[in-house]
Amino acid sequence: MMMSATTWLLRRKFPTVQQMQTDELDQLDKKKRILLDVRPEEEYAISHLPDAIRVDPDNVEQAQEALREKGYKPGTPVVCYCSVGYRSSKLAQMLAEASTQAAAPTDSTATTQEGKDNACKVDPKDCYNLEGSIFKWANEGRPITNTSGGTANKVHPYNGVFGHLLDANLRHQL
């Protein structure tokens, strides 16, 4: 009940961000999608979705670089997730907006401008938030992994309030 209220609020906060359901993601070919974990290192280290690339929540340039390194091509779904979906919706929105904005002329150095010109622009139709994010994914018993590649059985609860959206047996101790 609380998760559905949370996802409803997030849809209202980020109305332009496409939402992907956990079952949809689970059915996608792992070689034909890119997962971005939009949580800090300490949360990612405890558990994350298999094959996810960790990026900082507010760093669209880092996300674009990760997508370039992963070989993003238009038509490839880019699915962002965090704990419940706020940070990942925000990054999905930033990625979509960055692809539609023309580079504004600046007084920056040529190297900085060259980096902007080479930014991996994501087709807005390819940007998604994983609705319910890792909390919903883990609550449904779907696989999570740790940084050494082994199976994880706990998820960082983000904080004491949002952690209650995660099944108690899955909550890592803060």
C-alpha cells in the first residue's frame, strides 16, 4: 500500500519520465538494455541489480560517460533505479532533457567544450525509471548482487522512514 502511494507521488512529481515495471525489466534481454544504479557507493556496495552501473545521482555527465563506455545506441532502454525512484526519476529526466538541449556557447576551455560535444546523448524515448526501484525488485524476490558478484540478501534501506517500504528481512542494518 505504501509503495503504491510512493510510486503515485513520484509519477506526479516526474510526469514526463517513463516508468518501467519490474516484470518488464526482468523480461528484457540483458544485452539489450543498460541499468544505471543512481545511489551512493555505500548503498550500491550492499546490493544492486545484476549488471548495473553505479553513477552519482546528480551527475548527468558521469551517466553519459558510463553509457558511452557501455556502447549505448538509440533504441536501447536505459533504466535508472535507486531505492524507491526519486533519485532515478530525476536522473532519467536529466538524461532526456540533456539530449534535447543544444550546447550553449560558453567561455570554457576547448577541452571542456570537446567533452560536452562528445556527450552520449540518450534518446528520450529510451530513458526510464524502474518503478519502485530496488525496493520493489527485492521485495518481489528478484535477484540482487553485491560488489564481488555474489548473491546479496539485504538492501540498504536509505533511511529509517523509506526503509519501511522494504520487507523487514531484506533491510540492511543502518
